[in-house]
Amino acid sequence: MGWLTLLLMFVLTGVLLVTFVAWVIALSLLHPPRMSDGKALYILRRMSPADIGLTYERITFSVHDEAARGSDQKLAMAAWWI
């Protein structure tokens, strides 16, 4: 009986550990950290398409704000047309 309890505890611990690791990996894939301007400049060594010789035009998109339900509030999203 003692061996069965020990084996059951090992299996339960393994299942919980695998579930936790899968949950953490899923969260990190679904919510990656944002790359700020400073981080982009440090890691990628560039901040705009002009830094690698591409011509571009700065544009903005006005999109409906789903977080502000019941209102016609718009969000201005910055973009580059390359």
C-alpha cells in the first residue's frame, strides 16, 4: 500500500508540473513583451524602415475601441506604409 501511495504522488506531481509548465509557456507565447523604441534600437540597431534603406510613409488608422463598449470612441493606431 505504501508503494502505491508513493507512485500515485509521483504521478500526480508530474501531471501538475507538466500542466503548470504548459500554462506558463502558453502565456508567454500569447502575451509576448512589448518592444519599446529603446529596446528596438538596442536589439535590432534600428528604429524605422529608413534605418535599413527603405522608403516609407507614416500613416494612422482610426479603429473602433472595443474596450469602451457603448461609445463611438476611436483609437488612433500609428503605422508605416512601406
